[in-house]
Amino acid sequence: MKKKKHISGSEAFLKKQKQKNKPDRLKIGLIIFTFVLSAVFAVASGLFMKDHIHRKNHCTAEIVGEVTNAKIWGRHHHYHGKADVVVKSDGVFPSQTLHTTSLYLAKQKNAKIFYDPENTKEYYFESNIEDSRSLSIICAVLSVIELLFGIAITKAYLRSKQRKKR
């Protein structure tokens, strides 16, 4: 049989205070998490927009490739696609086969490709350029929503603290 450990009055008081503050720590943790998540979405939004602008400014040359080996699969509005795009050299962009997972391109016969004449490894398909811009906008909206949610729960937390003091 184990002996019960004797707890002094000050130790018991500290233990009670820790248990009282546990819900507060959870609430504060949620508030911090919300603001951090908002910041992450804001940074992601900026990076996607930077990528979009960079590609639009640098990939100025264009070439057309033939879509081959197109495959589309899925069901119930969840379709996926993949295809190869065979590109013949235009003197700058080398002849090669590019791979894409674009459902839109898998349905096409030809694909327009924009590339950087100074760095032919940097290219994008015309149908995919709006993806980075759309992701940037989605991340910006999510960032604002998270920020507003963080402000709302911070206000609620501060109001509950004021009520407890009364």
C-alpha cells in the first residue's frame, strides 16, 4: 500500500491555479494558431502571385505541341487526366515530350506552351497559367477569413475574462 504524499497549502494552491488556467491556455493556443494560419495563407498567396507574375513576364515565346497518349479517368464529377505533349523544336525550344496532368489538355488536340527564350526549362501550358493566380486569390481569401476569425475569438476571449473579473 502506497502512502499518500502530503501536499502543503501553497502546493495545493498552485495545483488549483494550474488547473484553472488550463482552459485559458487552450483558448490562447487557438488564438495563436488562427493568426499563424492566417499568416501562412498570406505568405502562400504572395508566393503564388509572384510565380504567376514571373511566368507572365519571362515566358514570352510561344510554341504549339501535339497532345498524345491522352487518358481521362474517374467518375461522378471527379475526373482526372494526363497526357503527353510532343513539341517540335522552333530553333530555341528543344524538341521534347512534355507531360501534363491537366484534364483540360487531355481533351485537346494541341497545346499552346509559353517559354522563356533565355531559359527553355522554364515554361507553362496556356491552360495552366491561371492556376497560380487562382490559388493566390483563394489563399488571400482564406487568410482574411482566418484573420477575422482570430479577431472574433480574441474579442470573445477578452470579454469572457472581463466577465470573470466582475
